[in-house]
Amino acid sequence: MTNSEMREKIANGQGFIAALDQSGGSTPKALQGYGYRGDEWSGEEEMFGLIHQMRSRIISSPSFGSGKVIGAILFERTMDGDIDGKPVPKALIDQGVVPFIKIDKGLEDEAHGVQMMKPMPELDALLTKAKTLGVFGTKERSVINLANPEGIAAVVKQQFDVARQVLGHGMVPIIEPEVNIKSTERAAADRILLDEILKNLESVPASEQVMLKLSIPAEAGLFTPLVNHPKVLRVVALSGGFSRADAVRELAKNPGMIASFSRALLSDLRHDQDDAEFDRTLGTAIDEIHGASVA
């Protein structure tokens, strides 16, 4: 796929984006969810080797290349790896799946009800490498725990500052200010977030577009103004701790949003499943998430 073909697939494709970007801090939990006890590896290299095997198996599974997955978000080490001798971004592109790269380096401690992103001093070098490998876009995550206007404004400003840096490298940023779905102030935080995103979209050059990855809102349809905004290429939803059944039900109430799920996609996969069972299990999850994304 050319860059313009990837843009068209993300803008109008009937499918969803798989989040395969668990990084250092979340990798042990992801492996335990995959059926490992936690004592099968010693040290980071063995741990990352196992998570790469998991991701390679997912990407190589026939159901993953069915056309229902239109994009995939990768961790940097996954992007740098290969599948059957191909760089992972190329393996995805050859299946018609648009590659993205997670660029944030984790979260700061909470202040003003939010967690900002840690500094990214090597971001330009990472973007240059990713672009060379054929990666289409990026993803960066912050967290909002309370409906604090000052905190939410700071999170959104930081997200858009980084997004403009990504746009400068000819890539499309996915801005992810995640509202904690367990927050007692979730609905109010959603509304403040919407207002701040709409204000900051004005800073995006007229010829450019960003993507948004947002928690499914407490009020169905709240983010419709973002879905229809000319500077937004696509709005995708994170599962945020919902079970897959709950996530697909809530997503289907929000036309125009498509899924970008991680745990809700992978929760039933186990490393000791044979290939047929693994593909069947993954295919069931893909079908359910796809259905909610195109509802």
C-alpha cells in the first residue's frame, strides 16, 4: 500500500485497529493473560521474546488478515522485529493492515487529576526510523482520572504539541487522552475533554488531520462532533478495562467510532492453544469487534 492508500483505508475502511502495543510495564500482565505463569522468563530479553512470539502468531493468523483489521498499533521493539524474515511493518502492509507505532514513554505521577506523558527526548529519531520502515502513524497516551478543567486542558495541549511534531515528519498522530472509565467523574470529564479537543483542533494546519483514540463516552454519541470534524481522520475507541461483551455493546451506541482494542481483543488467547483453536478464538473476537465498529 502507498501512503495515500493507507490514509484511505484508515479514513473509510470498514474495520477496526488492533492495539498490539503493550510495552515494558504492561508486558508481564499481557503474558500472564496469554496463559504464562510468570516464571517462564528471566530478564527483559526473554520476556520481550515471548511477547514477540505472541504478536507474530496473532499477525500471522489467517483471521487477522481477513480484512476486518484495518490497522495495528505496535510497540517499538515489535516494529524493530521481523515475522518470517520480513520487518513487522511490511508483514502488516502485505496483509492490507496499516501500521502505527506507540511513541509515548509512559506516564508521570498524577497531578490535577491527570497523568501527563513523560518527556520524549528521542522522538524525532524514532519518527525518522518508523517512517523509513513504512509506518503510517503514531499513538500517544495520557490518562484523565478526574473532571479537573486545568488538568484536562494541560493533557490535551501536551497531546497536540506532540501531534504537530509527528505531523512534521509526514505521519498521522493518534491522540489518546484516556478517560478512566472507573472515575466517578467520568461523564463530566468526557464533556470537558470534548471542549478542549475542539479548541485545540484549531491549531492543526488546514491541510493536515489527526486521529483520536478516546474512551467510549458515558453519554452515547457525545463525540459525534469529533467524528464529523474536517481535521479528524478517524475517531477510535479504547476498551479501557471493559470486557469484550461490554466494550462492543457500548461502542455500537456510538456511530462513527471504531474500535482500537487490546485486552478486549486478546483476552481469550492462550499460548498453549493449537493453531486451529488459536485462529478460531481470535476470529471470534475479531468478528465481534468488527461488528460493533461497522454497526
